[in-house]
Amino acid sequence: MQTASPVQAYRAGLLHFHADPAFTEHAHAWHEDGLLIVADGKVVAAGDYAQLVATLPPDTAVTDYRGKVITPGFIDAHVHYPQTDMIASPAPGLLPWLEQYTFPTERAFADPAHAAGVAEFFLDELLRCGTTTALVYATVHPQSVDAFFTASEARGLRMIAGKVLMDRNCPDFLCDTAEQGARETEELIRRWHKHGRSLYAITPRFAPTSTEALMALAGELARAYPDTYLQTHVSENEDECRWVKQLYPEARSYLDVYDRYGMLRPRAVFGHCIWLDETDRARLAETRAAAAVCPTSNLFLGSGLFDFERADRAGMLMALATDVGAGTSFSMLQTMNEAYKVARLKGSYLPALRMFYLSTLGAARSLHLDDTIGSFAAGREADFIVLDPRATPLLARRSANTDSLEELLFALALLGDDRAIAATYSAGRRVHVRQG
């Protein structure tokens, strides 16, 4: 890893956002020959090279990435690090997939050495794909959280994670009691939340594996620690929705189950959000909770298609997410690729600028971290990536024939993957460089 110097400067095309391009005409800043200036792990300035180069201290070396594009690091709003080793596991749907692959795989995380090894690989894979922040599920084992944060802090990363809470409808070897899960969660919050760049997420897996007692305790924790995150799943699969209706017949909807326990609030992120109704969408918007949209996972499991148009109409916060291991790639570029197709199948359209927004500033806003990450505004943490439009022969050929920024970004989103990430920086330190 590269050691940060007092002032660092990077020359390339620069792209970042200050608003949502779906609702604001001039939502992005694009500097074709740009300069990003970083000091002490934070952004000092970003703009045209010709205007900013004279502001550099005389001995500042400029890292030359001309021909490439620098953007804020990608943010993955929903991913399971323990499922790294079971990615691409065949199953006819969500529930049998959980039983056959997920639960047996997560059992191994009782072993701290195993958890540490997977965490190391997982984080390296994120960085290789240009993801600098993620909202991460661990397992029911507290040591899985300790292993994850130990590895992420060693890399200086801005990460959010939490221990899964589960006390019914799961194998005995993964089953907590509600009280034990809540007690261990509170201990982990005190140990890791706001420790370095780490943030904690209260993590009830989903309503079907949560008793009323567990849901009540998770809601109490969410109220007691309002600056923590809360993450869970909702309305992913029609069979799952029917199951929730049987388990919680008094609730108006699946989302209402969580609402009844006080879990809809800022910094709450709900994975999938496919089978919502208009009341659900309005409630998410009202409470400033967010949807994590997981297109590769939803297509892989045949769960359904997220409705971007209705989510926008409701004013929902949303971000893109890989949802590995049901998701089939760690790459946010590949996630954009599938999000575009999901939108088309639902009769709407996602421009490339919108997809990049939803993976950077839009995701930061969904996490209520836009004052910290997600853009190149002065004072933001200097998490950024270097995209290479010539990373593969096909991408290079297509990029050479683009006539606009939108076309260039669209080519990166549809044709790019981990090979398009030339370098990844976290808090001004280079934490990944592409080999070859």
C-alpha cells in the first residue's frame, strides 16, 4: 500500500455529483482534464487542471492518470461477506437457497480464523472492484464481526457491518435467543461503532427468522443508538412475502412488520424492496429509510424486478447493491449493467449518469453519509477510484467511438468489470492497483 504524502494530486478526467440527475439538470461536475488534490486523507479541491495546478505546493508530485476517469469510490449498500465462498450456487429460489447453501456456509464462521480469512479475501475483492464502502452482513457469531472490522480497519476503510440476529426458522447451529442476540449486538456497538472509520449496523436477518421478542429488542436498540445503522431484507420474493403474512398476520404489509417495531428511520436500509405497494414506498420516503436495489441477486434467484419509476415517484432514497452471494458479481459496474436491464424490463430507463450517481453520492445519501463520502466536495474523505476506459480490447474500441460523457459511462457500465479499475484509494492511500 502507498503511504500518503502531505499533499497528493491526481490528473485525470474527474466526475462527481452534487445532486440526483433524475431530478436536477446540472447534477454532476465533469472536468475532462481535471485535478484532484488530497491532503490528510481528505479532498482539498477538485476541478480543472489548468485552474488548480498553480495552487499546489512547489514540491507536489502529480500522479498522471490522463486517459482515465477518477470518480468517488463505489458504495455497495447490501452485501454478505460470509457468502463469498458460496457465490454462484444453484437453487430454484430464495428459501431453498438459504437452506441448502447459506446456512451451512455461515456455520463455519464460529471459527475466528476462518472468518478472518474470508474477511481478508472479501475486502481485497471489493477494492479490486472499486468499492470503498459497503453495508455488510456478518453471521450470528460475534467473532465474524470482529474479524471483519479488524481486517477493514487494517486497510483504513469506511465500512458498516453487523452481527446477524436470528432466533427462529433457522438451523439450531445458527439460532440465537432474542436476549443473547441483543446483548451481543450492544457489546459490538460499543466495541466497533465509530471506532476509526467503522460503523455498526443492527442486523435482524429478516422477519421470518425473527420472533416478536427479537424484533422488539432490535427496535429498542435502534432507538437507544440512533446514529447506528439498521439493515435487513424486505419484500424480496413472493413466497417469502406470503410466509411473512402467516407469521405476522396483524401487519398491513411486510414492511409494516418492521415499522411496528420502530425500525423505519434514517440510516435504516432495506434490501430488495421489490413487492412493495404505494403505502410502503410512501412510508420509506417519509421516514428517510432507504432501499438497497440488488439486480444481479434478484435476477439470479428469480425474485422479481425493482420498480425504479415508482420508487422515484414516491421520493424514496435508494442505492445499488451487489448482494453477494445471491448476487453474482462484486463489481458495481456489473451491477449497473443488470440494473439497466431491470429498469428496461419494468418499462423505465436508467441513464449511465444516474447509475453512477446511485453508486456514489446517491448511495452516500441513502446512508446519510453524504457529508463524509460520495463526492469530491472539499473536506470529504478521499475515497476514489481510477477507471480505465481502455481496460479490455472491446471496451477500448467502444470508448474510442463515444461522443459524450454519457456514452463513455454507459460503455464502462455495460462492458466494464474489475479489470476497468486501474486503482483504488481509501482516505488518500492507494489500497489496490491493477496488475498487468
